Amino acid sequence: MAKTFHLTVARVGQNLFEGQAKSVTVPGAEGVLTILAEHEAFVSPLKPGTIRIEPAEGEEITIVIEENGIVEVSSNQATVLL
């Protein structure tokens, strides 16, 4: 079984995803970032693009973002704020 981490993707007043994920790929300001379980801690700005979530169970989820955001990774969890 693949390792997972807790992922939250949200914008003001709306949770777009919250749960366990195998990976998430986000459009970082310096390039595309893929986050896996037990990733090193970091914070990065995001640019408009596509977020791809591979949940622990189920089909891949794609979220298109048209605004800038931020991603924070620490303690085996990631938070994407739009």
C-alpha cells in the first residue's frame, strides 16, 4: 500500500478537497511541484494552472485554478490555499 498524507485544498469559504492523498501536483511559481508522503517542509507561492490530486482511494481529481495561491507542506500534511 502506498504511503499517504493529509491534504487540504481550500479557498475562502470553500473546501475543495480534504482527506488522505498519495500525491498532489501543483503549479508552483518556479515550476510544477509534486508532493508525496513525508515530503520535506516548505512553503511556495502558486500561479494559475491545474492541481492534480491522487487520493488514497478513488479516481484522480483535477482542479483548475485561475488565481494565485500558496502551498505549505509540513509534518506529513499539505495545505493549498487559493
